[in-house]
Amino acid sequence: GRYAGKKAIVMKNFDEGIAEKPYGCAMIAGIERYPRKVTKNMSKAKLHKRSKIKSFVRVYNHNHLMPTRYTVGDITLDKVTPKDLKDPMKRKKAKFQAKQKFEERYKS
């Protein structure tokens, strides 16, 4: 699929499922496009441009997720529900929020 092998973080887990998906699923936020390689002789503008991240937010079946030993505690989306992902404006806002959190963490 489009997001196969991409790194993502579980935002909210639904063991019993939700209305549209009556099976175990999770709302995740992930990185669709990773930042590019930077070197110390690049200009500030080029460095800023190459440090951009594109994110995605969606609900996935538990069977399609591959857990790892890593944990990230400081990235959460404020008040985003699976129903919000149906509305294009709320989904865009959630993706932007995830993008900001990922970029902030990348730069630190």
C-alpha cells in the first residue's frame, strides 16, 4: 500500500473497533515523506527546505500494523477522533498538527 513500511505512532487504540470498522483498529499518525540528508556546508534556507516532513493520519486494522520495541511519548494529537478524519478540513488540520510535532521532534 501507499504507507507500507512507513514509520507511524499509535495515537489512539480501539480494541473493540469503531462504528465503521467493527474489528480491532488504531488511529495512527505517520511520516509519509521523510526529511532529506543535510550536510554542514548547506545554507540555512536549503537546510530548512530539506528538513520538511509530510505526515498522514488514518485508522488502520491491527493486522496491518507491525509493532516495534520503540516508544514515543511526547507526540499526541489534540482531540482528534476517527469521525474527524472523514471531514477534509479536520483531517487537514490533524495532518498539519502531526507534521508540526514530527518536525519539532526532528529538529531537537
